[in-house]
Amino acid sequence: MKILIIEDERELVKSMAQYLRQESYVCEVAYTAQEANEKILLFEYDCILLDINLPDGNGLKILETLKANQKQDGVIIITARNSLDDKVTGLNLGADDYLAKPFFLPELAARVSAVIRRRHFNGSNRISFHEITVDLLGKTLHVNQKPVELTRKEYDLLVFLLANRNRVVSKNAIAEHLSGDDAELLDKFDFIYTHMKNLKRKLADAGSADYIKTVYGLGYKFTE
């Protein structure tokens, strides 16, 4: 799952990104409103952490941009403790949640996870698809009720495909989802083929049907 942190306090950004990456999220960062607007118009994010007070503008304007462009990214606004008006305005503009500074990083991660579950999985902690069960909190996979060991990238890939069930996802979208900003440095998609091959093999070895279909020239689809 891919997160965009829009925040100008660099030490806070460092702490947030480090913690969330340990929780298996891909994190990108924007330190200004201009950077943020460029990123949100080019890419899709599972959750955006949006500071209201930015050096070159108000974060609420970014919410308005998301709404005007009909973007479906989840948003948690980050506010000063006493800024009630910003919280109310942000929620009315479509934010999913808010968090007042200072906050504990485990609470931040829990709120991010909750937003993603509501957005993609109807609020459930588990994804079930026939013999496949994914525990989003424990970040584990079971096939036919037996555990299957996945690498972090394989797990992220499976959850991304499940979140986009019955939709074709391009190799570009997968690369951005798994690698964030680093995807721009990748000239080939060999790493996607490797992760996809390994994931499909592990699912098959565990007795799962082949739900991951290659759509030639376009990408992949998780479907019946």
C-alpha cells in the first residue's frame, strides 16, 4: 500500500516514513503544496497524510484539488491540537480522519490501516476470496487455512491485486505501488515479473486456483 506524506517538518517526516515503512507501506513525501499537487495529479495513493499548514499554502486547498479531480485517495489531515475549524472543514471537504499534533506513531499507523480497510475492504481486517485469506493486521496469508510465507513485496502485490479485483492493473501502476518514487529509476519491469512469478508459484503450491491473469499488452487482473 502506498502512502503520500505532505508535511514540511522534516524530522517528523523522517520519523513517520521510517515507522510506516517498517509497517510495510511504500512512502512518498512532499514538503510543499506545489510538490503535493504535482504528485496527487500524477499518481494514486491508498492514503494521504496531509498537514494543513504548509510553507506555500493551506493544505485544505489540496483537499479541494482532490475533490475537483474526483480522486479517491484516502486522506488523514494533520492539524494543530486547537484547530477545530480546520478539522471540521477538512472532514467536510472529504477527509477520512484527522490527527492532532503531537501524536504517537502507532496511532498514526492504526488510523492509516483503518482508512485503507474502509476504502478498499469495507472496513474488514480480513480479505477472503475462496480458499485465500489475508489478515491485514497480521499481514499474513492463509490458503486452505494453512499459512503461506510471503516476502514483503509479494504480500504487497497480492493485497494490491485484491484491492483492484476484476480490474486490469498496469505494470506501471504495480511498479509505482511497490516502489513509489524509485519506480522512475526502473527501466525494465523484470522485478515485477519476478515477484509475480514467485507469488503465483507460492499460491499454486499451497493449492490455490490461478486467479492472477495476464492481460497481454496491458497488465494483470485478479479474477475468477
